[in-house]
Amino acid sequence: MLVLLPPSEGKATGGTGPALELGSLSLPGLTAAREAVLTELVELCSGDEDKAAEVLGLSAGLRGEVAKNAELRTAPTRPAGEIYTGVLYDALDLASLDAAARERAGESLLVFSGLWGAVRVTDAIPSYRCSMGVKLPGLGSPAAHWRRAAAEELPRAAGEGLVLDLRSAAYAAAWKPKGEVAARTATVRVLQSRIVGGVEKRSVVSHFNKATKGRIVRDLLTSGAAPADPAGLVETLRALGHTVESTPPAKAGTPWALDVVVTEL
């Protein structure tokens, strides 16, 4: 099973690991593309601070991120699973997993990124700022840049098992499973169910969408479940106590769409 996650906007700072070694990161087929983004980002942030802040969409309170990006090649690193913070990662709480679940996390979780393309939670990276939605002066959209680089590498990472895609739209644009990989891919939408005037009302949730997805991944990791395909995933999530609704896709070679229904946020 391969689980595709978005990064977090906020990231932990500091670290005690050695400086970045691009060649040591997972998915070596992305190394050249990572070097291209890293070079441009460091150059951008080593120059005009106002321009860099504008390109990266930084508010006045986040101007310090420019200087941090300028030092990416020499900054200390820490595992990506410790770098990413926020609602999804708080709910996932990798640090509290037992050894077996942490091992499964290292093997199955893939975090997408405007800078790195995608990394495993065990990869050592520095804290950085570069969303998938920026437009870099030389490379343009990171999403378009990563689509070219990921076309061969990500299907290899997916192997022959289930792909659980929990990314937001901006990060899903960097790689879209196709063909037989898409047929064994499942996406998840989180819906809140409320009773209003005796009638059930459902709505898409945003902030707590991330928390629910974090809890789903945690449940899969701690249970040791390894569903082989989207149909098996539906059965597994129901057995783990989640309310899941889904029908197989009408068109062959397209992902399954799962709705996870929650009553409490």
C-alpha cells in the first residue's frame, strides 16, 4: 500500500541531522528535478528579499522564511515525518506509533512537496517554504515541473498494490495515477452528517477533513491492515469503525472515490 499525503504549510524548525544530501533521498529518479527546484529557490531567496517574498506569497510575519530558504543546502535536517506539522500530522502522530507501525509508515507514506516532489517520512530534509502553487521565475509552476519528473518514478513507487490518495488538489496536480495504477487508486472525501429538522444534511468539511484523514492513516498503520485494492480498503476501514460509502467507478482505469462520513468533528 502506498499512501499519498499533502505536506503542511507550517513546518518544524531546527534539527540535528547533517546537511541535505539530495542523493540520499528516496525516489532517486526525482533527484535531477529536485536539484533544479532547489537551485532556483536558493538563488531566489539569496537575492532581493522583497521579490522572493512576493514570489513565495509570504506575509510580513513570514519574511524570515526567505532567509531560511537561502540556507537550505547547509541547514540541519530532520526526518520529513518530523518536519511536517499541522492538523493531519497531529492526528497521525507518527512519534507515538509503536516500532512496527513506524516501520510501516516509512514504507508506505509519501509526502508530496513543491520543493522535493515527494519524499518518504524517513527522508532527512531541512525546513523550507515552497508551496506547489507558487510560480518560480525560471521553472514556472512546480506542479508542471513535477508532472514530467514523476511520470516514470511514481508508478514504480506504487508497485502493484493499493494507492490511497489523500492529497489536496494542488498537490494531486503533480502526479495523477493513470491506467492500471489508477484502477487500484482510491481518493477520499470527508463529509459531515448532521440532522437538521429531522432531515440528514451532509456537507464537505475543510479543516477537519485533514484530521479525519490523519486518523484514517493512523488506524491503517496501527492495525497492520494491508488491503490489496480499493474494495478491500472499504472493507478494512469499515472494520476499523469508519463509515465509508463508495461504488466502483463507472469507467475502467479511473480511481475509486470514497466518502468517509463523520458525525463529530
